[in-house]
Amino acid sequence: MKKITKAIFPVAGLGTRFLPATKASPKEMLPIVDKPLIQYAVEEAIAAGITELIFITSSSKRAIEDHFDSNYELEAKLAETGKKDLLAIVKNILPKGVSCVYLRQSDTLGLGHAVLCARPLVNEEAFAVLLADDLIDSTIPCLKQMLDIYQDKQNTIIAVQPITPEESEQYGIIGYKTREGRLSQINTIVEKPTHKQAPSNLAVVGRYILTSTIFPYLSRTPIGKNGEIQLTDAIARQLNDEVMHAWEFEGIRYDCGSKFGYLKATIAHALKHPETKNLFTHYLKSLNDKLD
């Protein structure tokens, strides 16, 4: 039983919902307190045992590559000035034994196309996909929860969370054949249905464990909603031939692809950060008094 070691990070999107902040800087580099969004996703993957990071990127995303590379000038300056704690933080952004590969997505054809771009690097292995927009705060990393399920089931595992009926048009929605606790066997998946068409209230979020058999389906998937090759559409076709499961993960997910979700994540992490939690808690309490 081969261990999953590879994770794909699709980071080629334009980040239009955060313009003008993302005009010259990738949305994945937006900070939550003192770490960019992409670092939270990478740390989750590494904590789950992933050692090979595959970034599907574009010409405007060089800052991501620079972030995970060494900065010898900065490291030398920190060492010279005796700032050992900061030096350790900078040098350990990417732990030893973890490697990065960057592939350009030539066409802006969506998530399905981004995953397909990684086919030459994945070969016949199962792999993970993490979307940095979805910041998931959990005691056991969300991907680790899913990998534990994969070790038992040996098939595609998709992370899901309950939503309100009104939200169904924003997500891929699964239907299920059986459900035991947080684990469901999927029997259908639909991309952004109306609430009347939605097969359940379980929405797909940005964590997947996929088998390599997804690639032939992706290569045959036509352009769908929003002029993109939808990963959901390929999974729906694959579902006709393979067993798949959905995992309702334990943790809190912040939709950092939206301004409101990004602000919620910032506040939640500021209340946990050792440098900011006390002062920020005091500030929020004083602000609450003013709002009252």
C-alpha cells in the first residue's frame, strides 16, 4: 500500500475578488496575521505527511516561488543582527525533505485543467489537491483526516461540509448512497446546482484525495460552467466506474476567496496568535462596547 506523498496546489487564478490588492501580488500571498494563505495550506499538507509539493502557477505568481525559496541576503542580515528567532522562522518555511515543483498553466481553464497539468508528475499515484482559498483550522489537519480514511478505503476521498440550501449554487454538491457518521459513499456530484436540484446539503470544499484514474476523465471533459474544465464534471464521470467517499471533516473552514471569509479568518487567527491575542481581544471588547 503506497503512501501518498504528492499534493497539487492550483494557484494560477487571477484573484479578481480582491482587486486591486491582487493586481501585482498573488491572492495566495495575502497574509493571515503573519503568514500567507498558501503557507497555511502547505503546512497542512506537510503535517499530513506530504513531501512533494506541485504548484500549478502562472507568470504573475513568482512571489509564491520566492516565498518557498531561500533568501540568502535576508538570512545573512538576520544572522548578522542576532535575530535568531526570525532567522529560524524564515529558514523553516519549507522543512528539509520537502521539495517544490512549479508548472505553468498555459490557459485559464479552471481547476480541472490545473489538475490535468500535473499529470506528468503524478504518473500512476494517488495524490492530494489543496485549494489555498479554503483555510481549515482543525486539531487534526483536514488532509490528515482524509488520508487516514484513504488508507482504509483506497479510493477517492472528497472533503465536504453542510451548507444552507441558499448556498448550493456556490459549490459542488454531493449526493450519497450510504452515510455512517461523517463518512458518506457518494452516488452523485453536481457543480453549482440550484437548491431545488441539489442532491444533499453537503458541499465540496478545497481538499481532495484523487486516484490517477481521474486523468483520462479530465482529458475528455468538455468546457463547462464559467468556460472552465470543471473537476466536478470529471469526478461525476469517474463515479460511474469507481467507488468514492466524502468526508465531513472536523474543523472550521474559512472561505478566504471572499472578503468576508478572509476577514473572519484574520480575526480568528489574531485571537490565537501569541503576539496578538491579548491586545486584540482587548481591542475587540472595546470595539464591542462602542458598537453597543
